[in-house]
Amino acid sequence: MKLPLFRTACELAFAACDTGGNGAISEHELGVAIRHAIPELNEDEIHGLFNLFDSDGDGRISREYFLSCLRRNPLLVALFAPSLMHKDLLGICKTLEEIV
């Protein structure tokens, strides 16, 4: 990823979802994170989103697969906006050129 702000947002979203701190996101962890943005999602919808991120079907989302999915589907980062709102993303960027 060449866009530092987008990459930072993706990294922060992964960290916010990985509440167990084990380097992978479970379906439950993803559901909790996404329901902050869209509380009315049902279990089938959460499962569908989980399968989108879980590229190898092993029942967990690695950091690599999470970032890869967001690169392919950048609008999905909006699902994690509530988690990111607590972070000062603009404070991480040094110049306006990094954002653009």
C-alpha cells in the first residue's frame, strides 16, 4: 500500500478487531467490531463478511488477509470507522502530501 493514511487506518482497524491480541481475528471479534458501525447486521451477514476476509477458510483472519481484503475493497474500511474515530490519524501524518 502506498497511501500511508489508508495503510495506517487498515492497521489500526486490524488492531482494534484483534481484541485477543493473538495476531488473528475470529468471527466473533469481527462481528463485535462491525456492529459498532452497523448494529442491525445479523449473524448470516457477519458470517458473509467474515468469509470475504478469511481468504484461506481456516476460521481466522490473519493480518495479511485483512489488509489484502481492504486493498481489494477499500470502502470496507468504513465498517471500522467507530474504532478509528478514537485514533488521531491526522496526527500520524507529517505532511499534507502524505494524505493526498
